[in-house]
Amino acid sequence: MKIPLAVEEFYGGIRALKSCMIHARHVGGFIKFIIDTGSPHTIIGTADASRLKIPITSLAQPDLEKPIAGLNNTKLNLKIMKDTKLSFADDSGKMNVVEFPVYVNCDVIPDIRGQKTQGVPSVLGVDFLLKNSLKLIFDPNKKIAFLEKD
């Protein structure tokens, strides 16, 4: 099975992206995720959390041995959204549904001179690849990317 990915300029660089439908309690919509092999966890970014009106005050604190950090060891304000389903199409058009908990970045999107910034992007992390036994094939020069299951 192959899962095609888009390759495009996104958040300041060429990225492999996958749009997924997300379903959770009181939440539904599409998210464009960056495939991020540097992130151990799947995280819904600040802009998507705000756009989807995720009720962050009702989410649980993650049960972690140590806090999850971003680039340069930046502390992330995360909560966990359990019983989350992600739906995505493979190369045959078949819809696949994966259920697993995802983290939600609960930081406020900063304003710069009264304008909202992009916030932090949503990422499909290594947990998603492991859960689905997928590997990433990415050629940014040819703008080809896909996830493949052996």
C-alpha cells in the first residue's frame, strides 16, 4: 500500500504533507500535516487547534516521564486528545482510518503588531509511522513523496 503525499512549500520550506480528516469528541475537520520524522509524536498545531475549535480546557494532561520539547528544547504546552481517528486515502482511493491519541499544542497563537502569526504547524510524527508500519519515501528534488507499507 502506498499513501501519496503532497510536496510543496509550507511553513518556510519544502515539505512532505498529508491532509487527513480528524474525528474526535466534539471535533471534526481536515488538517494538513507535515510528515516530521524528527518528532516522536503526532501533534495538532496551534493554528489547526484554533481553527477546529478544539476544546483544549477539557483535554487531559499527558502522562509523560518528561515533557515534550520542540526545536532548541522549547517547552511545548501540550494536552492529549484520546480516541482520535485520522482518515486518509491511499493510492487506490481506499480510505484508511487509524485511531490513536494525539497531542494538541495549547499555546496561544501570538500577535505581531496586531496580526495573528501562523502559529505552530501540525505534524504526523514517528508514532504515526510506527502505528501503521509505514516508511517515508521523499525526493524533494523531483517533488515526489509517499508513505509505503511493506
